[in-house]
Amino acid sequence: MKLHKAIIPVLLLYSIFGCKGLQYAPQSPQLPVISGAIYTGTDSCIPCHDDIYRQYKKTVHYRLAPSEFKWAERGCETCHGPGSLHVKSKGAPQDILSFSRLSPQESSEICLQCHTGPPTLNWRANMHIQNGVGCNECHKSHKVTSAKMVYLGDPTICFTCHQEKKAQGSLPSHHPVNEGKMTCGSCHNVHGTENHNLQNNTINDLCLECHAEYKGPFVYEHAPVVEDCSICHEPHGTIANNLLVQNQPFLCLRCHTGHRENPKTGPHPSVSALLTSCTQCHSSPHGSDLPSQLPPGKGLTR
């Protein structure tokens, strides 16, 4: 009987939120339509948009075959909607789906009618669309540009908005993005993930893909390392060495009180190191199989 009472609240939650539990699942906006318009074919677009059509013919969208894409025969009207009213009104912008007039959510929803699989599965919960940045902010489907129709390559396209990250990448300690050895996409999935657009489930999982030597397990673990690499490191760039958010010993002293003089043993032999670097003695701050303590009688407070 007690077990049944315990299950009732769980069943109520499922009835309210559905079988997906408490996951955030934003509803997709309604797909925009042109009421009363019918499809007329791409040939009706060319007389007025010949320059755009010449560029469009060079893109992957134009090259899609009906066997690859069920609406391929619609051409321009696949994205811009049926164009009969637009033709009749001789180009009135309100009679066609013009991406410059649509909201980021509406224009992105048009793209998602075809791009239903990876990498856009999480787009509707993506930080970009939630902040009003739609697909066409980065992708230009009418132009022949870099891969995936991104009109500027990574990281240049990212830096058009994320100027503060560009500045951090020019600080003395930084990942080799400016050197061309990695890009923003090496760590971030711009189309959305459950963890702030990171390519992995957690920050630590992401960092340890490259920095596997810090993974452990260790007999003596450093709690901040286990919890979150970004407690000590700023991945986009810092003035301090090794991407540390602050120079030693000040970074360490934010959590540790440092070594003090012991009345029984006298001054700690490493007090002078507080003026330089804690890692002169604690050389494995990410974790170690050796204890950090010195043997008894060597000046350490036990």
C-alpha cells in the first residue's frame, strides 16, 4: 500500500509532462504560408531575379534530384513558398516568403522542413535561435561560399558576433584557433546541444578528449578538476599561462589557505614558493597517485 502511494506522484508528473519527463522541448513555430497562392515554377522567378538564379544554379540546393529530395521540382518555391501572387503583383514583397521579412524562428522553420536529421536535431532548443539568430544569419543559400553554405568560414563567422571571444583568443595563452589548428567547431556544435552548444555532454568530457593525461583516475584527486575544468581554466584565452583564470599562487589561494608556520616544526620550507608558483612542489595539480604531504619532520603541519 505504501509503495502505491509513493508511485502516485510519479504518475502525476508523467501525466503532466509526458513520457519525456521534465526535458525542455520548445514547440516549433507555425510554418509561414502565403494564403491563396499557388506554385508557378522557377521559370517565373528568373526574369526578375536572374542574378540570384545564376548563383543559385551553382549551389547544392539546385543540384538536388527528386530522388534525394521530395520537393526538388519546386526550385525557388521550396523555400519561398508558392509565387503566383508575387508574380501577379509584380514583385510585392508581402506576396512571397522573403527571409528578410520573416522572424529568425520562422525562417529557420522553413530550413527545418528538409534538414530534419543531424546536426539540426536540437536546433529549436539551441542558444542561437533562443537569442534571435536564425539559420540565414550564417548560411547564404543563394551564394557559392564556403562549405555548408556558410558565407564566412569558421572561426570568422563566429567572430562576427562573438567579439569578446575573438579578443580572448589574442591573449598570450589561448587555444590555437588563430593559428588554424582548430576552430570554434572543434568544441562547439553551433546547431545546438543540451549543454550550451558543447560537442560533448560536459565540459570535462570535452576537454579530456584532447587532454587525456589529466583524466585519471587518481588516488589523490583534485576536487575542482573532477567537478569542472573551467573553475581554473578559461578555454577562450587568458593572460595567465596554461589558460588559467588567474596567476599562481593567487588562483590556488582562492581555495587553499597556504602554508603557515608551525610552532613545533618552524617555517614551512615552501613558504617562499608562495611568491612564485605552487606547482613548483605540487607538480600534478590535476591529480596524482602520490600524496602531497612531505614526510613527518620536514616542516609540514600534519
